[in-house]
Amino acid sequence: MKTQTQTYSLNLGPQHPSTHGVFRIILELDGEFVVKATPVPGYLHRGIEKLAEARTYTQVIPYTDRMDYLAGMLMNWGYVMSVEKLMSLEIPERAEYIRVIVGELSRIASHMMSVGALGADLGALTAFTYTFRDREYVMDLLEMTSGSRMTFNYMRVGGVVKDFPPEFYPALKHFLSELPGMCDEYDGLLTGNEIFIARTKNIGIITPEMGINYSLSGPTIRGSGVNLDLRKTRPYSIYDRFDFQVPLGENGDCYDRFRLRIEEMRQSGKIIQQALEQIEEGPIMAKVPKIIKPPVGDVYTEIESSKGIYGSYLVSDGSTKPYRIHFRRPSFINLGYLGDLCKGWKLADVIAILGSIDIVLGEVDC
Amino acid sequence: MFGKGLVKGLKITWKRMLGKKQTVKYPFTKIEMFPRFHGRFVIDPDKCISCGLCVNACPNKVIQLEKQKVGTKQYLTKYTMKIEYCLFCGLCVEVCPKDAINFSEIIDMNQYRREWVTLKMVDRDAPVETIDDNALIDSSSSHKEG
């Protein structure tokens, strides 16, 4: 007779610090090994897509901030881009550069959070305080530009609300000069740390095939070595004018996904530097009618958000309010693989895997 | 390997420990807000022309505005913001043609009771000499409802 231990179920979340919000995973465990993992999202569902149907095109913008609240600028950008595409609007050069600068700053802020949170999940709370300290600089920069620290509502259909204030430029230059040093600190605290390496290396491996099959995007799939960065492969806005590299991982494990986020921060710094050199004076808003009424039709646009490909599908019936909006939220799609990914790994690895995928629950539940 | 990474990490933390302090003791020391900071709203009732653009711009129907006609002009009698529903998106400030509503640097909006949260920014009667009796009765009854 074959002896076998009995499996038991363990409930992780919905209120657990390592779930990065209100997210629940029901784990079926055999000893310490995961037999089955069932993600249960939906605790932060606010019905943003439905709310948008009762609001004008401009009024939807503050709601997009509330999806990925760690990179609100990018969420703004993805949405306004779809309306602009539907209206066939030409965006002024300066507005495009401003969007790139604030978008990349948002990406840096988001990655700082992600890097620090993974460290904190795995017990390295010191690294978390370091990334939070530096994220504060980015939030200050975005605050002096837009007035808010996280929910910016900075972009508009046709451009941006306000130009950079004069105090922004010296502050940004100071931040850019400090950024490589900050990244070195994270590398010193986490990337080279033996305990951290033991917890993340060769853990939660995503093969390129499975990544593509599950439609993963962003650092999650680039960690597996798949070169999928819309800024490079299908440049939108003015990203074809910048010289930057897309960092790629090799093994597709938690360590690779973590490491390349730090690399991406460095690359984002380079993009901002180039944008600062190229930016010229000019208008920041295209000629847009006061009441935005896109023609009847539908449109889908994608941008590379900090978590992956953020798409926005918009259907217009010619009125002042969108008929239907759907947002392709990268965190949600990336999370789809979590159930299968956790199988066979230990309970402690689940925390590392979840942290390395870098989900934001505002975006997952929308 | 062999603990080199741990030593490197310790070096960084030690260096930071001797470095400049990053935080302030909040209630005693306050940091200065940026000019564009989205703090509590302030309205200049004299500038306001009661056009209602802010009411329409708001995505959450936060703003309630009451007005009375005085002579040929509209007179703002009541301006209430249900701030508990406010997104602080600034669309009302952006749309105002007379620059009457603005953000301030005040961050302290905490209240002990929920009903106190609502910002009653303007609550006044229209100038008496130009109003007939019926309008006065109307305005007093709406006050009680509010």
C-alpha cells in the first residue's frame, strides 16, 4: 500500500502584507509544497470601466489614475492616447516630450516600489526603506508638476495640463545625477545579497514559451529573455528618437525579473536625460474643442506601462461620453499564470513569485 | 559569495546611518508644499459668477451651488463641496473662467464626524435691497434643507 500525506489548504490573504493589497490565494499544500494555487482577485473592484460610461471623456482621466496608482502617469497616457487616436489628433512636440519625461519618472517610481517590496517580502526591510526614500524624490518631482503625488490627472486629450514649473529642471537634473548611485545601492543591498539570491535564483521559472502562451508582458516576460518592449518593438509617441537598451533576463526566474527592473530604472534615466536635451519650447496642448466628441467608431491603443502592455479599447457612439471602455491591465493578465506557476514550489517561494510578478491590485481588479 | 554581499550591504547601511537625516518630525516640523499642490479648496466668492462650469466638470458631482439673481447678475449664495467624494483631480479649478476656485496648501481636512467633512465654503444671503419677498422665503427654506 502506498502511503501518502494528506494535503491541506492554506488561505493567503486577502489582507496579508506580501499580497501587495487585497488579494487572496487559496493554496493546496502537500507538506511545504504547493499542489494547487487558486488566485482570488476582485476585492478592490470598483467598476472603473462601467463608471467611465457615465462620464465625459475628460472626466474619465482621473479614474485611470486609480488603476495602477504606482504609475498613474502611464495610465493617463494609455487612455488619452486612445481618444487622440480616435479623434486623429496631432500632439504638439513639447507635450510628447513632457509625457515621456513624466511617464518614465512614473516607471522609475513604480519599479522602485516593486524592487523594495520584493525585498521586504523576503525579509530585507532595509532595502524597502531605501527605495521608498528615493521614490519620494520622484513623487516630489511629479507633485511639483501636477500637484498630486500619486493620482496625477495630468494628461489631457491633446496634451498635458501645465508645463513644467521652473523649479522642476534643477530638481530633475539632481535626481538624474543621483539615480545611478541609488540603483547601485539597491544592487548592493539586494542583488548581491546571498540570502536574497538563495530566495530568488532558480525560483518560479517562466519559460519563454509559457510566457508567450499566457500573454505575459513587461518585466515579467522580459525576465525570460523575450524581447517584448513596445517602446522598442513598436515605438509609440516619440520613443523612436531615444537611444536605450531593453534589459533582458536569461533564466526567467524571480531573480532575473527583479534584476532587470533595476536595469530598467537606469535605462529610464537615460531616456529622460535625452528627452531633456531634445525638448524645445512650444505649445503643450493641441487645438481641441472644449467638448470632446470623437467620431463613431472603435480604437485600441497600447503602451508599455511599468507592469507590461497596457491597452485601452474605446468604443464611441459619437456622444460626449464613451460608449464602452475596456482596459487591458498588464497586472491582471500577468496574474493569470500565477496558479500554474506556483505549482511545485514551496510556500515561501510563492511569496517571492508573487512579489517578482509585481502586481498592483488597483489595476488587477480595476 | 561567502558573505561578501552581506558585508557590502552593511557598508551601505552604515554609510547611510552617518549621513543626513531624511525625515522631519511631522506635527512639529512641516515641509513646505509646492505651489501647485492639491490641498483644500478655497473659493473667492467675489470673483465667482455662478456659471456652474465647475459643477458640470466634476466627475463625481461633488459640488453643489446655489445662486440668486440680483439685478442682472447671478449672486452666489451657497457653495458646498462633498469633499468625501472628491478625487482632487482639479478639473473644477482648471475649468473656472474667473480663477475663483483654487487649491490651497492646507492638508489638514480630518474631522471627528462625517457630517463635518463636507466643505461649506459659501453660505450667505443675497443683498436684501434688491430681492423681493418671495425670493427671501425661497432662500431661507433651501438653507434648512442644506
